[in-house]
Amino acid sequence: MSLTTHEENGLVYFTSPLLDACGGVAHGFSTRKGGVSKPPYNTMNLAPNRGGDRPAVEENYRRFCGAVGIDMHRVVLANQVHQTTVLQVTRERAGMGLWRERDYTADALVTNEQNLPLVVFSADCGIILLYDPAANCTGAVHAGWRGCAAGILEKAVRELERLYGARAERILAAIGPCIGPCCFETDGDVPQAMTESLGADAAPYLENRGAKWYVDLAGLNRQWLLRAGVRPEHIDVSGLCTCCRTDLFWSYRKVGGQRGAQVAMISLR
Ligand SMILES: [Zn+2]
């Protein structure tokens, strides 16, 4: 299923029907809409370290976290480096990345502790939320093409199983907005990396046109979830392209480095 759109007082965000139906987690995917940051960070910039006005970022967290029902003072922010580290987050790290310095780099965060919100960032890259309602554990994953090709999603699922007794066939997953196959034009390096790791399973998501390729990153991330054992009926996908919809999202490809970022956030109740 696709994600549900919420609009409250100018704030626009998305949630996963699968996660909403469970009730065990608060979560959301942010957009540019509903914050107070000034251009080029207008308006809902949730990246505290990209430049932009610090008080505005804090106000944006207050608004977004308030809307989705998450404690802004305890958020734990990923420190993304396009690798495959999956960090086991414990309460000692509450607030890191927003209120305190991070002492880690990690593109994926997992936890089984309540009220310990996990946050990952995107401006074209894939952001994915995971939840096993029976084992009561969550994950937030940043999967750009490098992380995708390196199998970060499968690794995150395996870590949820190993650390918390999750089982892939119970895990619910929500794939947020990312750059779509309409806009993700690449050279041969991206298809090659995907094919090296996924084999023939990558082919349906790679379209060749002349010297260029068009890559379906959300489709590839979904394929990794299936490979990890997540059931197809347990995966929601946004389907929106961050590069087409710059009214709603930041896109690295469209606007470069001077920009804010949208997030995916999840917290056990
Ligand atoms: Zn597009």
C-alpha cells in the first residue's frame, strides 16, 4: 500500500497504514511543509548540521514530533556515511545528534527500548522504517544506492532478529519517498553494483536508455526486504519521487548541497 498523507495547520507528513494499524509505534515521514526555516531550508528542515538557523530547526522538531506523537528531547539521529553500520541504540544515547554530540557513525539504527525515537535523513536517498510488533523492536534505515547495493536493509533485518528476537516474516516495513526511476539517471556503476549484489533480481529495477540508466531505488530496497524474508504484504511504499516533487521534498539532485533534509522517524510507545 502507499503511505497516508496527513495535513494539519500547514504541516504535511506521511505515515504507513501498516504501522498505523499496529498501534505500537509512533512514526512519520516529514516533508518540507509546515516548518519555520528560511530559504534554502524552507521550511521543515530537520537536519541540525546542514547550516540554517538552529532555533528554527528546534521549532521544526517541536512541530513535527508534536504532530506524530514523539518526544523530541529523546531523538537519536543517524550519522550517515553511506556505509552499512547498524547501531544498537540504548537509552544512554537519547538526544544524540540534536541535543548532544554523536559518538558514532551509522546509516541504520535499531532499538527495543520505548520512547527512544530513531531518525534517518533523506534528500533523494531511501529511508525505511521497520517494526516487529511481537518482538517489539524498531529500525530506521538510510539506504541510498551505495547502502542499498551493499545490503544495509538485509543487515538491519538480521540485526533485529539477532539482537531482539525479531522474525523477518513478522516485520512491517515502510519505504519513504526517494528519487524515482523517472529522475534517477546514472552511469553504469549503479546498475553494476546492484547486479553484483542482487543478481538477476536487480534487472526489473534497472532500465537502460543509450549510455544512461534509470534506477528504481525504492523497488531495489523493497527487493532487499523480500530477500531478507519480509513478506510483500508487510511492505508499504510511498511511491513519490523527491526529485519530481520539490514542492514537498528536498532533492540533492535538483538543488545540490545547500538544502535541508526530510526524515523518517519511529519510536516504540
Ligand atoms: Zn522523478
